[in-house]
Amino acid sequence: TQLLEQSPQFLSIQEGENLTVYCNSSSVFSSLQWYRQEPGEGPVLLVTVVTGGEVKKLKRLTFQFGDARKDSSLHITAAQPGDTGLYLCAFNDMRFGAGTRLTVKP
Amino acid sequence: GAVVSQHPSWVICKSGTSVKIECRSLDFQATTMFWYRQFPKQSLMLMATSNEGSKATYEQGVEKDKFLINHASLTLSTLTVTSAHPEDSSFYICSAGRQGTDTQYFGPGTRLTVL
């Protein structure tokens, strides 16, 4: 049973559009990680957030950790085809959400 | 730094045979390693937590006698799928935690196909 809910499960957008994906839990965690996974490969860590309300930016990606440390969001500005992949969140107990499969069409 | 390798990267075996998958942290010591299974189009499902020098902790529903985990050193954990069956075909991924941090580093995965 997944303890983390991610939404949306699937997202298909055109190049240049903005998007936000969400990760929610009923539990409080000390840290949260966002990963991106491409087919046939292991997940690659994008960011770790640890402080409630924390915002981190990684080029066109903006990550936010909720004040209560139960939820997080990932916002991508001006998406590019290279952003295509499975985006996964995980809390510090290393259980993953179901993931958001993003497709960015050129 | 923080590279994790897995071997083999893919394996095809006959039903009933056993398959061993290795997970190595190449440039750091990992007291804890995690094993995951991922079916097509799905997320990673945690199978077990592997602790160096002690027994692994298995998630509910994962048969410990079927998925044998050994973490004999600070840089190596192995997962053995015993008496594999076609339903065990999956993508198996490990991760290793660097001591003193919450960050996990993932291996590239092993694709197991049981005929």
C-alpha cells in the first residue's frame, strides 16, 4: 500500500508549457526527496527538502515542502522534451509515491 | 562520488532456478541498502531494508525465504531470487545510504526475465 499520493498520475503537455505535480501524505516526515527516472534506469535524485515551507530551485524546477511537512510540489517552468520521465517523491522512510509520468511533446 | 552499481544489468533464466543480484556502493560505505521491485509503468515498491551485519527487514507481503538478502560488508548487498517463476520477472533496483545523511543513491537496476 502506497502511503504517498502523487498527482496527476499522467501528464502530457506541449514544449514550453508550465506544470505542477503534487505529493501528499497524512504523515509528517523529516525529509522528502524528489527523483526522476527514465525507462530502464534507476531513479536520479533531484532534490532533498527538510524544512517546512522550504523552497528550492534547480534551474527551471522549483520544489516546495509544505509547512506541516506532509506534502510537497514540483513546478516546472517552460517544459522541454528532455524533462520527459517518471517523477517520484519519497519520504525519509524510502517509500515512494506512485509517480507522475510526464511527457513533453516538441 | 556516491556511485552505486548493480550486477548483472539484465538476466534471463529458466523457471525454478535461482538468481543472485549484487548491489555495490563504489566510493562510500553504506550501512543500509534498500531493495525495490518495479513492474512496467509502475512505481518502485520497497521489498526490504538490508542492514550490514544483521538480518534484513522485509516489507509486508514479501517472502523472506524467496528473496534472500545478504549484506556482508559496508559496500555490498546481494538479493537472491530463489526458485524464480515468471511472475518474479521485474526490474529490481537497489539504493544505498551514505552514512550520516538521509540521501539514498540508486543503482541502475537489474532486469530479470524468468521464462
